[in-house]
Amino acid sequence: MYLPGWLEEVRNHYDSPSNTNNKTPGAFSSTNYNNNHHEDEDEAVDSSLNYGVVIDCGSSGSRLFVYYWQQHTGEPNQLLDIKILKDTNNKTVVSKIEPGLSSYSKTPSQASDYIAPLLKFAQDHIPVEKIKETPLYILATAGMRLLPKEEQTALLNDLRTDIGLDFDFLFSPAHIEVISGKWEGIYGWTAVNHVFGKFNHKLSDDSLVAVDVGNKVHIRKRTVGMLDLGGASLQMTFEIPQTHSYIDSKIKEHVVEFNLGCTSSDSSHIYKIYSRTFLGYGSNEGRQRYSQWLVNHFKNNVSVNFVSTCCCIFIR
């Protein structure tokens, strides 16, 4: 799981029930889309809204998320306010299919048929006039990283070839990839801190921290760290607020500096992040490895008929 999943889950957790009757900007019914018209005048397409589609191809399944955002205000230190789209019933426009994309490693020609229901779902929730300018990203995580490179390539190539033939999203071969564990952690960290408002630098009651960016020190909100336990990997990600001269080469390979600002001159949104991944230590892979260990450990000892309670809880 990376950014889309975190945004959806954390936002849902903190959404106020008092807002459930409010209509979400950009929300339309799929019926109106398919008929290429809008019955209600207030459902006319808002040309100021932009849409984006992300598919998170995890080890146990693939999830689709549709986002929308207004044009940037032009304020130099303000980020885009990206939100998950909700339909006319105020339900998030999210869909999931199982199993994971990696399950088709032996039949890669079926990859595009596998992903098609998600793309059709997204297409039904975006105004027809906006589809051709709506970017589509398909990002695969640890389930795909466990596959040999040639199997990864075969699956991705099938998607790259067929998606553009069947759908009109803004899509190029570069929009689909198997992301590294480092960036999976960074995307998740970014999503969590975005939802918690940590990138809004207006001074408040939040804990503050001094951050060295080049030759300038910024006083801004302290960000939160993140542990992401996925199906096939574990990510640990947190910000390094100060410049440390003692960071050795082994640590440096897990450190990334990037700018979340809308312009390269916006140094107030430059972050230095430590992100490390542990492939094979996700919940599903961990359970499978532990189950195999139990089998190997006890297979030659027929008298053993007891497994501790903690083991049973873990492998359930």
C-alpha cells in the first residue's frame, strides 16, 4: 500500500459525520456520464476541476482511486489541495479487484483484461469532457517486486500496449512501473502527513521544528513518521529535520530529498526523508514464511502436537 491507500483510509477515519450530507465538488453520477449529459443544472462540468486516476497494484489485490483538485491559487507557499472524489451519495470513488496483478505472472497476456474493470469504473465517474486530460498512473508494489524481472516486464508491457487502445485517459508507458520499496514508503509518508495537515506551514498548536534547507532555516510543523505493513513488505519512513554530517554511506542510500512545492524556488516544502523497506516482511509473506518454518520444524517430529497461542494468532 502507498499514497492512494493511505489517503483514502486516513481521510475516512477523520471525516466528520456532520459533512455526510454535503455534496462533494466534482461529484457526478455514472448514469449522467454514460448518457453524456447532466440532468441537473448544478451538475454541469466545472472546467476548473482536474482529475487524476491511480491504481495501486498490491500483492493481494489492485485498488483504484480517483482524485480531483482545483487550479492552483498561485500562492507561492501553498500546495495543491488534492482530494479523493466522492459520488453523489458521498461515497469515495474507490474500487478493488482480487487477486494481485502478480498472480498473472504466468499468463501476462491477461493483465489488461484483469485491469479493465477498474478503468471502466473510473471512466464512469469522470466527466466525459475530462477523460482525455485525466492522467492515469498504475504503480505496482512488493507483490510485483518479488517476481523475476522478465515476468514483471511481460505484465507491464501487456498493460502498456492495450490500455491506450481501449481507454482515452492521459496515459503513456512511463505512467506504469514497479516502484521501489523506498518510494512506496515515501508515497505513504507523504499521504499521511498531507491528511494530518503537516504541510500547511501556518503556525498553530502543532509541534514545530527547525529544518535546514540549503543556507536557510525554516520553522515549520513537525511531521510524523510511518510504518506501513503491506501484504508483501514493510516500510519505515520518517523525516530527517536537520542536516547530519555523520550519516554514513549505508544510511545515505535510504535518504531522499525532494520538493513538494509547486515551484522549484519553494524551498519551504523541501523534505529530506529516510525510507527503508523490508521485502518479504509484509503480513501475508510473513505468515507464509512462518507457516513453512512450522512445517519444516515439526515434520520429522511426529510426537509434537502443540503450537503456542502466539503462533496460532499470527498464522490464523
